[in-house]
Amino acid sequence: MFLTVEDGLILGPVCWLFGKIFELIYKFVELLTPGDVVNLSICVILFTIVIRGLILPVNFKQQKSSKIMTFIQPEINKATKKYNGKTDQESMMAKNQETQRIQKKYGVSMTAGCLPAILQLPVFYGLYRIIQNIPAYVSDLRGKYEYIVTSLKAATIKPEALTSFGLDSKATINDLIIKVATDKEGLVGTASQAAQMLENAIAKGSEVTTNGIIDVLDKLSGTDWTQLLNSVDFSNAEIANNVLQYTNEFEQMNKFLFGISIADAPGFVWPAILIPIFSAVFQFISSKVAQMNTVASTDPTQASANTMMKFMTYGFPIFSFFICLNLPVAIGLYWILGSIIALITTLMVNGYYKKRDIDEVLQKAMEKAAKKQAKKEAKHPGKKSFYEKMMDAQNGNVSTDERQTENINKMASSRLKTYNNPADNSIYENNANAVHYKEGSIASKANIMLKYQNNGNEKGGKK
């Protein structure tokens, strides 16, 4: 279930770290507002700013690399102009080699902009998990939810509630929670999803954990909470008052501007629908500004990348709108802030390079690339980067060396003892340890290649 903290090899530590950061922010806000209920929307805002600030150097490096790629694109276009329109393999290889040479000269590559983005995926997922499952990482909130779960288990479902939700007399509090979370009144998509997971666990006979129940309760809207509490009788007035107090605190914690709850899905309800609208708008503006200085390229790979970026400029905001429409407002709030911070970062980078002389920037990039290459060559002579190996493979620049001979030897030495190749027996008639290969098999062909190569070596390389 959602509340069970992430324990994956990569995502587990990321979520654990972000959870600790969020709890520290929660306690910090609690100190600033003594006696008042902590507003989770403030925590989400501060949390997003802190995490985005931590990964700002990575974003800046990515945008800097993209900027230099933009500056050198005219040089690439000029150098590869003679190959335009040519689709034969030799021309394509030569064009790729020329592009690779220029990129290497300035210390950039096609993967420079992609790799940081890929590395940030665990970060974004961690942010999402924390915002989605705040009680799992804030001990104060978790304690209150556990108290509510214990109290609900000891409560009695009212007869009229059973009738209203179509439940029989044997229904449990879990059945009631599932019904409340999945009915149309006050429906939140994530609450419904968590409820369905809980229902599936019950159907399979799995143990219903406190985490599983909290997963559903944490996603309930204010309307859902009212429905749930009006449907049960608690064992005594003190417990009822405590539960009511905690649920009121949850409602206050989740309050955002204009009475919007960050736990509710906006849907098409005014003014909550402003969240997905702003999410789409800022996502579009951020992407559009990032592509303002994109230069047209004759390189098919770069041209394809530019086309994909244009598609994302218009497609991703639409995707963002519908995602934020059906998820809690907290996710939309994070998305809006993330787009604004990305926009500010892009404007800062653009402003920085706007005041710089392009020739000076490129000269420094060349000097830095040369120093880096010299240092790399001194430490690992002849060693190529992953990008260089990838380009060599694409261009067909794979040399025949000792490793190929070794591979052939290994293949030729594969023993298929259950098969016999009568046609080749004469070759081994004086060898007691002869190994026979099935005619047409990979091993027999490898053996022929090995003999051909050995004959060539015996003749001084003349085969």
C-alpha cells in the first residue's frame, strides 16, 4: 500500500531522505506557528523550494550544456552541409563523425542534456511519494491517524448507514471506509484507488494493515470525512471528541487559498480548477522559454530531438492539466512551483549568456574540454567515453582486436558431444580428443572461422 514507505534499492533511500527533510520542515513550521495547526500547503511549498534548490546545480549544468549546443549548432550545420541529402551509409557515418568531433571539441554531447534529466527521475518520484503519503513520513500525523483507525475499529456502524451504502449487517468498518471513498459524493481519485487496493486485499484474504486503512483515510475529502463520522457510533464521548478534533485539524492543515483543500482533487469545481489550469500554463511557458533559442539543425538526431521538444511543449501541459485535475491539489501545487522554478532558472541562464560574448564562451568551453580530455588521456590512455563508444558503434568504427579472436575461440571450443559431423571427421581422424559438431550449427561455423584465421596467422597474416 502507499503508506508502506518505499524500500527499493534506489527509490527507498531517496524517499527516506526526502521524508526526513519534509518532517524537519513540518517541525520548523510548527515552531513558527506555536499553538496553531501546521498548514501543510506551506510545508509543501517550502519542501518543493528546498528540493529544487538542492538539484539546481544539476539543472544549471544541463541548461548550460544545452546553451552551448545551441551556440555550436551553426558550426555543426556548416561542417555537415556537404552530407545533406545523402542517405548512403558511408555519408551518414562521416556526418556523425563530424558532429561527434565538434561536440567533443567543446566538451558537450547529445547525452549531456538527457542524463541529468534521467537522474532526476528518482528525485521527482520521491517528491511525489512524500506529498502523496505525508503521514508515512511525519510521525505526529501518523500517530493521530493510528488513533483514528483504532477508534473506528471499536466503533459501531449505524443501521441507517448500512442501508444508505447498501451494506449488510455483517459489514465491517473497512467495508464502510471503502464505500465512503468510492461513492460519487466528495470523490477523490487517489482515495478511490487506495480503497480499491484495500478491497482487493480483503477479497484475496490478505491481512488488512493499519497502513492500508490510513492510505485511504489520508486521501479522503472533507465531505468523505463528514460521511464517515456520521455513519458510526464511538464507544464513548471522549473518543468521539478526539477523533472529531483530529479530523478538524486535518481539514485545517489541508486548507489552501480560497478554501481549497490540498487533499481534494480539483475536478471541474471552481476555484480548485485553477490549480490544473495554472499547472498547464506555467508548464507551457517554462517549456516555451527553454526553446526560445533553439537553432534549426540539419543533423537528423538533433532535428528529431527538436521535434520531440516541440511536441512536449504543447503535449506535456495538456498531460499536466488532466493529471492535476484528478490528483490531490498538493500534487498540482508542487507541479506549479516546479515549473516556476524551472522558468526562473532558464531566465537566469539566458540572462547570463545574453551578457556574455559567444566567442569567449566557446573559447572557454574548448579550453575546459581540452584540459579535461588531457587529464582523462593521462589517467586512462585510449579509453573512450560511453557516448564515444556509442557513436563508434553507430558509425561502424569497431576494430578487430584480440577480444574478437578470444570470442571466436570460445565459440569454437563449445562442445556439442551428442552430435556428429561425418563430413568433417577427416580433419580430426588423428586426434583422440576430437570434438564433432552438428553440420550447420553455430559451433561448426565458428570452428571453420577459427581454422581460417589460424591458417592466415601461420602465413604471416596473408589469408
